[in-house]
Amino acid sequence: MKRGTALLIFLTALQVLSPVSEIYTGSRKKQRDVVHPDLKLHHPKITAEFLSSFKPTQLDFDMGWVIVDESTRKYPQHITAADLRKSEGERKDKTGKEIPRIANRGEFLWSEGPTDLATRKNNEGLAFVLANDMDRARDIFEELRQHEPQFFPGRFNLGRIYLYFKQHREAIAEFEKCTQLVPQYSKNYYYLGKSYELAARRDAADYNYLRAYRYDIYNLESLVALGDSLLEQKRTVEALNVFKHCLKQDSGFNDALIGMGKVAYALKKYYDATLWFRSVDLRYAYKKELHFYYGESSFYAQDYQTAAKQYEAMLNFPQDAIYSKISLMRMRKRLEQTKRLLNQTVEQ
């Protein structure tokens, strides 16, 4: 009887205290971001066959489902950036009024042609981007969005500026809107992937890198980003498949060569990694992180002279993204350590 009474008192006290404990222990579920239904699908295994299946058919080109942006290709057919609108007839609206031409220059979208208010405002904002006044540029593009929410170049450029300021949530919103306005433009998905990666949502980032590649298989930048993301997740074999696929399309693509070296470095095949890094042609654009990984691989391969040279080269780029993984101070200490080992080797 006493046990029954004690149990009843305990349960009553538990019911009274449970709301209090819920508040103070933080047991309530944290509200999560809404995830697009497509992103809930099983993440595919990245194989060579899977990547080869992305090749578009002639129908994809004829229907305008794929836009090839000549400005992003290694050997463009034209010097100027390709028009996002494919045919001349599409440059006029229903009233016969000419529609501004949109061109990609330096990864920002410029408007050409009629000097309407949106075009002038867009190009004014980009003038401040060129002047490195990103705060003023952000203000202009936010004002443009308020007055012209359907103006595609303005929304795209604002997303790029948000990425510069690492405002990943805002950038995601802008590029999601861009995918609705011009769904066939691959750069929308590429920068959407970058935004999700900044928000530490790897599955969403990988998904959008694949979408970017689907819409423009000639632009290998999205595949390199996918390969780097897979390496960060320690999905080394899949990353290897991605970089191999890049080199199948362009055997001299610097960023893919760097990717292959990073795969060898991750597998602790340091001498092999140095061979890949050595094959990068520095006369063309390349990711500056090359010098760090080349230095590390050379260090572990006991080639201290090359390692010191590469560490010194890496220190010439103090703003590079690699410094989010390794501090500038550690890089300098690594150089000092390498020079000491080099001197000891020479003395012996």
C-alpha cells in the first residue's frame, strides 16, 4: 500500500515538473529548414557510367533546355560571352520592343542593348563591383530587386554578392529564384551549390553541382566543385571518378589535374601526387591551393627544396580559400620547418 502511494505521488510530481524540465533542458525540437523534395532522394553513387549519362541529346539543344555559355569554355567559339537567349527573334517582346541582351563577364551578368531603368541599375551595381565597393553594390541590387523582382541578371548578381559576404541563406534564396526565372542556365545551379556548401549542406550542394553539369556538360567547373565536395566527405573513389571524367573531356584541364593530385594526397601516395601537381600548366588559370598540396606532398616525399618553394608561393596568396582549412601562421611555421630540414640535408 505504501509503495503504491509513493509511486502515485512520484508520477504526479513528474507530470507537474515535466513542462518545467522541457523548458530548461531544451528538449523541444529545433525547427529545421524546409528541404526541397528532390533533395530527399537517395544520393546517387558517382560512377563513370553515371556521369557519362548526362550527355544531352540534339533535342535538348533544339528545345533550348541546354544553354552553352561560351565565355566559360576553355576555347570559346566567340570572344564575347554567349547570349542567354539563343535566337534573334527572342530578343523582342510581344509588343516588338527589344529585350536587353544578357552576357556573362567575369561571372557576373551584364545587360546590353536598350537603356531601360533595370539595365542601367544593374550595370551601375556592377560598376561598384569592379571598384571593389561591394557594400554599395549590394545596396543597389537590393533596391533593384525591390522594384524589378523578375529581372534575372539583378537577382543573379545579388546572389553572387551575398556569396562574397558569406550570407549563404540570402544567396540560396536568390539562386533558387534564378532557377525559376531561367531554369536552363547552368550557373544558377553551380552557385546554388556553392551557397549550400557554405551552409554546410553537402547533399544539397552535390545535387546542384550535378544539375549544373546536366545543363552544360562543357563547363567542367561544376564537376571540379563536386569532386572537391566528395573529397571533403572522404568519398575518395567517387571523387576520383569525377576528376577522371573531367580529364576525359579535357586532358589539360588544370583544376582536374589538381583534383587528381589531391586524391593521391588523400590516399597518402605523396610521390604520385607530386607528379600530378607538376603537370599543371601555370600559364593558364588554376586554383592557388595547388601550392599548398604540392608543398605538403613534396614534404612527405622528402623533397624539401620543392616543398619550400611551394610554401613560399602559397604565402603570396593570403586571401585564398585554403586558409579556411590551415592558418597563415601554420603555413609560415611549415615553411620554417621545411627550410631547417633542407639545411640539415645539405650539411649531411
